Amino acid sequence: MIKVNDVYEYLKSIAPLEMATENDNVGFLVGTGGTGVSKVLICLDITDAVISEALEVGAELIVAHHPVFFSLKTVTDTDITGKRIVRMLSGGISAICMHTNLDAARGGVNDALAITVGIADKNREAEFLSDSEKLASGEVVSLGRVGHLKKACAMSDYLETLKKALNVNGIRYYDSGRSVHKVAISSGAGGGEWDNAVKSGCDTFITADIKYHMFLEAKELGINIIDGGHFSTENVIVDVLAEKIEKTFPALKTIVSTALDQTIDFY
């Protein structure tokens, strides 16, 4: 039987833990490595609703993007994070979380986002937004991508296309008046890649959780900037992960979570 550790070893092979940022918490975070697995639930976040879903469908393993915890001193049922961990352990559920390492890895979150926003497809990869950091193996660690749309378009047209592609319920943006053609991206809260995006010579930068000062800088620099939402710019990886795991472990039933959706609404 396939075990939790088998899935973990595979996930490490496609998103090496060394690619994670310094203060991130990634890897096999909850459970027992020797536990047999017949069903895997894939999601962006491990919430109470997701744990309930795993229990309902009989999944022994949850594979998530965001870590179920970053730092802990105790695990009890007296706080929200502790309650989640206790529920998982009591229900025989393990958790593997691949976060910034999966953002950086080829075939990970940013490459899935690149396809979604139109700067890559099955026949062409987007370029790394920065190639200054590398593993000992020579693999590039980059939290962003850059590429060209097949055809330049007006910002208003692109926003309409992007909203549908991301399935997002609202977009924050600054329109510089330039056409959208060379696009830089960084999934999730990727504001740290802003300088690299500017250096890339892009006319448009897409990320999430954009701060006010970045909108001001974008206006001064004449660059389009788009906040596509944290959930929507990262949730693109869930189906991709499910497909990868299913292809590698045909005996496993891989289930994409339906318990989690966009939390932020726009009035």
C-alpha cells in the first residue's frame, strides 16, 4: 500500500524543500509517515471545513499549499490551530504542506499562474523573473515569472479576460494607459518581486495583497499593476497538483477540495 512517506518523497522531488524561503514552514507537518493512504485531499488551506471534508470522504492525507502552522509552542484544543491539529490526529489524517518551495519550483504555482494569465502554455514556459538564487544542483529559485501575451491588448480587455481566467470576484488595479503585452507575475503576496518586475521591463505586473505604496510607484513608473487576489492567484495549483499525484500514484483517489473558496468579498 502507498504510504504518506511515499507521497511526501514524490512532492519533495518536484518542489525541493531547499527552495522554500528562510522563515517558511514546509514539508510533512502533521501525522504518521507510515500510514497507508487510499485517498488524498488537495487544497490551498487547511481549515476546519477542509478537515471535515477529509473526514467525510475518508482521506488519510491532506496536501495543501499553505502551512497548517508556522510556529508552535503547544498543541492543545485551546486555540484554533491546536484544535485543527488535534482533529487531524484524532481522525488519522496527515498533512503535507508545500508553500514557497512550490511557488518557486518549475511546474509549480507560478508556472500554473503563468498559463492562466496567458504568458505560457504547454508549448512555451515563462522565464524566471530573477535567476540570481540557485540551489547547489543549479536549479533556479525564483518566486516570479515573466513572459509575453500572444497578442497585446488594452488593459480593459485584459482585465475582463483575467477576471474570468482567475475566477476571482474582484480585481484591484492601476491602469497606466499602456497596452498589456509583457507581463510579470508572482503568485500570492508577491510584492517582494516588484523590483524584479520593474527590472524585467514589463508593462504589467500581477500579484496579490498589493500595498498602497506599490500602486503609487506603478503610477510614477507608468506600469500597469493588478491585484488578482491571494486565493485566486494560488488556487491555480490545486488541479495541477491533483493531476501530478494521480499520474504518479494511479492507485490513489485524488480529490480536489470543494470546501474552500474565496473568503474576501467586494461590496
